Amino acid sequence: MPPKTTPADFEALLRRAGLTLTEAQTADLYSAWPHIEQMLARLRSPARGREAEPAHIFVPEGRA
């Protein structure tokens, strides 16, 4: 799946984050970017409320 972000926009994101990378490093990150975009799309989706997220605290049985 190709990324939705163009290479130029991706490089702008890297600059805004203050990252100075080689061309090889940028290419490696950009190749993984479609997976990151998919994960970001699943986070805090308006279709899912806060209650759909897992609990932030785990208490093992017998310790409650």
C-alpha cells in the first residue's frame, strides 16, 4: 500500500521534528510510513469513544 503522504511532505515532517537524516535513513523511514499511517488512523477515531480503549491500569487477580 503506497503512503498517503508524498515524499516532499514526509521530508517536511522530518524537518519540523528537527531530524537530520541521511537519504538512506529517510528512505527507510518512508518505506515504513504506510504502516504508521494505518496505525495513526486507528488512534482516537471519532467513531470510537474513549471507553473503547483498553484500561490504563492492570491489577492481577488476588491483588485487588
